[in-house]
Amino acid sequence: AKSIRYSGTAGDIAVITDAAGKLLLDKDTNIDHVITIDAPRSQDDNNFAPEYSVFELSPFVHTIKLEADMLVTQDIGWWWHHLYQHDIVFSHGCLDYTEKTVEDRIHRKLFLRNNLPNIYNGLSYFRFSKKANDFYSLCKQIHANWDKVKRDVLKNCTDEYGSTDVVYALAAKFFDPLAKETIR
């Protein structure tokens, strides 16, 4: 949040956290909204938080979701003008530190086996719309029925839990099977 403010990017900032994080963040003047969710009860619980809930939890009509460990080094305000034209956008074709597109998918073999789009949830955008609502509702269904999905839909899936990237990729493939809406 501090790097976003420092970079000059305008707009309200919301953070979704658990009760312990709320105590720390309530005092942070860089954050406009602190939204509290229940954290997993133990390490044995599903350690992939249901990130599809961001759609229901966001207090905004237009939301750019960034992971908390990201550092913003320049003004990203121009993103709004580019993204608002769409209902939902995911990052893909990510760059490494040398600004080359990451082609290596060694850690994404499940994506390759199942021909899933190579999207990342770390940076995404959505607007409050029927399409985004339908997308996140499908993600919720995939997450809730993970055992059936990994057995009946995915090839050779041994993941105990559905990671957000896999759940989002499955939903994206359903909504846009030819990837015609992918922003290049």
C-alpha cells in the first residue's frame, strides 16, 4: 500500500486480511479499507484461501487485485483506462527480471497436461458485472467440488487442493475456450 501511494497512483486501497492482520492494518494511513475474513482454523485446513471471494468482498465497482508482496515502483494509474473496458482481466505472459517473457512452465505441468491458459492471479482486474459474477461463482463451485473436478475434469491431477491459478484457469477456459478475450 505504501509503494502504491508513493508511486503516485490515485485511488482507494483495500486490504483483505484475518483478524490478527486487521489489528496491525487499522493503524496504517495508506489503507482506506481493511476487510476481515476468517482464516483457516489450522494448518491442516485447505491452505489455499478461496480468493474467488475477492469479488464479493471488494468495496469497489472496479478492482485491481494485487498480491500483498508486490512492490509498485511507478505510477500505475493508466491501468484503469486500459482495464475498465473489460469485465475481467488476468495477468499472463509475465516477465522476468530481465523483461523477457517467462516461457518455462516446469512448475505448471498440470496446466500443460490440461491445456489450461497460463494465467496468474497475482495481478487481476474485475468490474462489478454479471460476467465477473458468473466467473467468480464458477470458481466457487470448482473450489467447493475440487475432489470431483480433479477426478473427472483434469488429467492426472494429484493436487490435494485447487490452487487459485488452477481454479481461475479452469473457469477462464470455460468462459473463453478460444482465448479470444485475452488482452495482448
